[in-house]
Amino acid sequence: MSSLFQPYHLKDVVLRNRVVVSPMCQYSSENGFPNDWHLVHLGSRAVGGAGLVIVEATAVAPEGRISPGDSGIYLDDHVEPFARIARFMKQHGAVPGIQIAHAGRKASANKPWEGDDHIVAAPPGWETIAPSAVPFGGNLTKTPKEMSVADIKRVRDNFVAAAKRSLAAGFEWLELHFAHGYLAHEFYSPLSNRRTDQYGGSFENRIRFIMETFAAVREVWPARFPLTARLSVTDWVKEGVTVEESIELTKRMKAGGLDLLDVSHGFNTPDISVVPWAPGFMVKESARIRRETGIATGVGWMITEPKQAEEIVRTEQADLVFLARELLRDPYWPYHAAKALGVETASDILPVQYARAVRDR
């Protein structure tokens, strides 16, 4: 019996299998509004059989968008377009999830196919904010404005408002984006946080923004639905975040009500030559965090083969497998994986419009 295709229970939510559509930015919104592209993109992955589909990094404030084309949930008017997508995903068997985020110093950038660099002129660009006035580097050359304590409180409140709107839109799984060099990670990492107040310096101070934001969202997000976080557990350089620090941070978030950690890495420095790219290279860290903290984990990064994903879940190195590029290549990867793993009821994860035709062949 396949472990990958066993249901997964977390809080009052049941995933039909352990395959997750990882949040993937589409850079196809206008003023944050999702559109038909998002309905088809996300809906086709639900139709393809994934257990959980998570909407791309969705900005909690206009200045928190990576690019002008980013998804956002900072207006009440954003709720209904997202609700349409969430309803469709749920109708076709996938739990609807959303990741909320603030891009910090990496905001106000051109779309990847339009340069992937900072937009200097405003408009269409805007002033970026960060823990410290330290630019990211590489193509992202803008020096951000150092956030005041009032700015920090405002952004924390933005996360709370975004969580409430996400609930109103019908999402049943919430992921906080604390990774990939965006605002929360910028506070966490010494590479980007040079503050000397209560939000910088020591480990206790550098995690304060994450802990306060998480606690504030925990108060408004229902206990019956999973509250999760994506965390860059290492910066890959000795001056940055370490796995040991991230284990301690995860323990504290778990004590505060975190339900699952989406284990990720890096992207707080333009130097990616230090990343040990290889199939499933984050699985070891996921297994260690799961073992040492007792929290459920999800893991992605260069997981492409059904047997590879099956082994990760079967050996309890992670509870869920997050797929991104592989699901862009094949929206029906869950169905094809189930067939490859010998799941007799593989066609049952497809909608009835497809399943009968598949079984008849």
C-alpha cells in the first residue's frame, strides 16, 4: 500500500493524499486580483489529484508584492475572486490553501521574464521597507527604508487582516511565508538584520517579528484549520541562519500553535553558489527537524519521481511532499504517480468526467 496516497489528517482537515501543490508565483495579477489564469492554473492541479493546493505568495499589503503582477489579499474586494478559486479546488477534491507574505526589500521588482530586477522609478515601482537599510544585492539594488516600530506593528496587523480575508474566502489551510529572503526572513537572518533595538542583534530579538506575527495570526485563525509556516531553515553561509537556530525557533512556534513546518532554505543572499543542489537535498533537514521538534513537516526541492516521494513519506522524513516545477510540467502528476506506484484506485483521484474514460482504456 502506498504511503504517498494515504489520507493525511491535520486538525479538522483531511487531505486525500500527501501531494501538495507548492505556492508558485505567477506574476499575472493586477492590483493583487486573481483572474482566470489563476483559476485554470490552480484548478487544473486540483483536478489532477493533488491533496492540497496552496495559492502563490499573496501580499498582505501593496508594498509587500514582489512585482506589480503579484497576487494580493490586502483589499476586501480581493476576497470574492479568491473565493471562486477556493470553491473550485474544494469541489474537485483538493483542500484549498493560501500563503500570505510580505516581500520586504525584494519587493518592487520586474517580473522574471521582464528582467527580474528592481523597478527604480515610481510609479510603477515603490519604496521598499526592511528591518535595516541594507540592499539585497545582485539585480535587486534598491536600498530599503529601515522600518520603524510603528511600521512593524502595521505590517503585523496587515498579516492579521490578510488571514481574516483568507478565511472569508474559504481557505482551510494558511501558510505564513517566513522564508526566501522576504520580510520575515530578513528579520530572522543576520545577513539582513543590522538593527540595535528589540528587533535585532540576538537570536531572541531577530525572531521577535516572526513570533509576534505568528501569535497575532494564531489569535484570529480558527483552531480547526491548520496554521503552518514556510521557513528558510538555513542561509547556507556561516554568517546567516543555521538549522540549529531554526530548530529552536520551530519549537517555540510549535508551542504557540504551529501545526506544520514547510521546510525550505536560503534566498536571502544573491550568492546561490553555496546551495548543494541535488535531488531532494532538503529532505535530510526536514527529517532532522521533524525528529527533534516533534512537529509535522512538508518538504520540496528537486523531488520529481514517484518512488522518491513515496520513500520520503514512508520513512517519515516528512509528512507531505511539496511539488512545484514538476507539477508545472505535469498537472496530473498525482494520477501518474499513483499508477506508477501500483495504486489500484489511481483513477479515483480524477474527476468523474475523466475517471470513467481512463478506466475504459
